[in-house]
Amino acid sequence: MGVFAKPQNERIGALATLPVFFELRGKPVLVAGGSESAAWKAELLAAAGAEVHVFCPADEMSEPMQALADLVIHHDAPWHAAHFKSFVLAVGDCETEQEARLFHDQAVAAGVPVNVIDKPEFCQFKFGSIVNRSPVVIGISTDGAAPILGQAIRRRIETLLRQSLKSWAELAQSLRARVTGSLTSPQRRNFWERFVDRAFLGNEPEAEEASSLIADADRIRSKLTSAIGCVTLVGAGPGDAELLTLKAVRALQAADVILFDDLVSAEVLELARREAKRMLVGKRGGRESCKQEDINDMMVKFAKSGKRVVRLKSGDPMIFGRAGEEIARLRAEGIPVEIVPGITSASAMAARLGVSLTHRDHAQSVRFVTGHSRQGELPANIDWKAIANPTETTIFYMGGRTAGRIRQHLLEAGMPAETPVVVMTSIARPNEQRWAGSLDQLAVAVDHLGVDEPLLIGMGQVFGVLSAQMLHQYGDAHHPFVANG
């Protein structure tokens, strides 16, 4: 029935290093050297609960290391090969390459993972940038290639994760056994998703939060007696994953099944829950397609088996996305349905071009029109005289194959041949292209751009300045001129 399944067990991309987390509470760790750099590593290890032994003559101890007297055990002597067998990790601050090699080789011989500070060639493990919301701990590594980049990433994450996350993580630890013992797997997932939603509101958990959440769990257990799932229609936007809403990302990460359109980018799908079953159900002009009835049947089938289904559509599902038919079918089957809007292509076009579709000097309204009916032709009931209104901006979706007839109808309806027009393909994607000119040139421009990629046509006086700019930069008045995005 025209469904294209995507392999479920995709290979993980190559990793420069393997991110792992050592459990060090109460375990002995060797730190050789008393420098400021060694002090930072000793303090970090102590924060992880390790029993930190610092080997360094007293007269070589830096002030930062001396300040850690209450956190570390100081040995007033240099390190020795015999020491390694007593420790689970070894960190050394070695001045020369010869000393670094010796320290590394002795640790390896004793079977102890080793790190020589600032000498990556002698490191079996590395320290990355850390975001600390313990028990939530985030480590960031650039494999030594760009430490400044790692620090910048850490700062970005710090702004996203409030300090209150620490308290919520501690609360989760205290609730885990109770929730695991009292709820079934679907109920637990429902409970934890509600928990996470509250945690990311940014407030500290209140004193009665635990009892309130447990009460929620009991209500969930009593209400979720049926196996029915739900469907979320999610707008994936024009292709750039950074244009997704946070709610869209959460829906993707909670999904059991994702039915996605042909135009949804790989970058967007990469944000989905890895365990989710992904199925391509794309509909593209001139290509093998999955029938809408088949898509509806799949959503119903998966939801009735208790799955969380995401119907992932490019752009906004409520703008020429046939969402109305899907919503009607799901509601008729008694299946809960939620809609997460996305950035529609017209909005992305305006943003990419830096053009206001409703600039008050040029347009008092904006109109979205489909250039593609059920039969693949122009809809028969389009009001061409209304579209020809010079005070309006019009955006044609799916008008590539009908561009010539759009031009002809509008000229016949009285729209001036010199009306500014912009055509864009693959908006907000690496292969984006832009054309600017006049209505009279539209058909030739679309022939030049081709119709294999998603195409949008914008027309109206708001595009006049843009047309003049692109004309000056890319072409002449008698030929289409194209610019890469």
C-alpha cells in the first residue's frame, strides 16, 4: 500500500570517544603533582566522592592544592610505581614527556586507567566540560580539538537547565522504587512524562510534590485500564531542525511510532526517540505515494494497540497538510489527538528573505492558496480577481506544475505583468534556491528552477524591493535570475 519502512536498527555514527561515567564514591584515586591544574582535577574527583590521594613533596604544593587539605589525603613524597596497584584511577601532572610516558606506562602495567594532564597522547580517559545538576551530570567532549567550543556548549546548556533540575532529579530518585513497583510500563511512562513536564517549568519542587505525584500515579493506574494510545500531529517546519518547537521535540522523543512525510529532513528525525518505529508515508507529486486512507488506517491501528503515534508533517500540519481528514478519522475512532503546530513554509520564506508579508505600506492582508487540487490540477473555484488585488500578498503552495496557468489566470484577472514575484525551492535547507522577478516571467522561472523540490511562489508589492536588489546583484530584467540560499 505504498508504505516505505525505514530500518529500525540504524548504525550509530562514529564517536571520537566513548562517553562513560565512573562511579567513584569511596574509591581510592591517585593524583601525582601539586600544581594548580592537579588541584582542579583533585577537587573534581573529590566532588565525585573519590578518596583522593595526592603524592607531592610539601614544598611543591601550590596554594590551590593546599586549600584542599580537608578534601584530599596528602603524601609528602613523589609518586612511585608500587603505588598504582592500590588505586582505581590515576591522574598525573608531569612536566616532561619522559616523566609523562613513565607515569602512563606504569599505570597501564598495573591495569589502572590513566590521565596525564595536558598531554592527550598519554591519556586513556579525558576530562570534559561539565554541567552539574547532580544527580544529573552532563559531560561535554570535543576530543581535545576545541576546548573553547566545549566551554561554549557548556554555557549554552547551563542557560537551558535551571538549578531547580537538581532538586527534581533528587525527587525522582526518591520516587523511582514506588513508581516501578506500583505502575505498569505504559503507566510509568505516562507518570514520568508528567513529572518531566513539571520539572521543566523551572520551579523548585514544593514540599507536598512527592505525595501529589504519587496521587497522580494512583489516578493514572485507575484511569488507564484500556490499551488505547494517542496520535499527535506534529509540524516539522520547512526542514531546519532548529526551527522545531520544544513541544514538537518532546512529542518526537515520546513517540512509539513516527509516520513521517517525504519532505521531513533527516536532521528533524535525528531528534526522535531512537527506539521509535519510523515509517515513511510521503506523498510527492510524480512519485510513488502512500494513499491518505492507508495513512489513516495505520494511525488508527497503532493507536488502538496502545502506541503513542506521531504523524510528522513538513511545515504546519494545519496548512495544506490534510490534517482535517486525519483528525476527523481519529475522532470518529475515539482516539485522542493533539496538534503541535510548526513553522509553515510561507513564514519561513518571509524570514529567509527578510520580507514582511504584511508590510503596512504595501499589503493589508496575506492569502495562502493551493496550486494543487485532489486531481493534481489548479482548484476550479479560486477567486482570481481577489488574488489580483494589489493590496494583498499571496503565497501559492504546491504551484510548481501549475505556474504557467497561475500566471495566465492572474493576467486575465487584471494583475499587472510587472507585479513582483519571488519563487523559492527547498526553503531553509542547504540546497535552497531563490528567484525574483515579475509575474510575466513566472512560468519561465519555474521551468528554470524545476519542480523536483518543494516550491513556493510569493507575489505582491512587499517583494518589490527584494526583486530590485536581486536584479542588481544577479541578473537583468529580461531573464530569470537565481540565487542560492
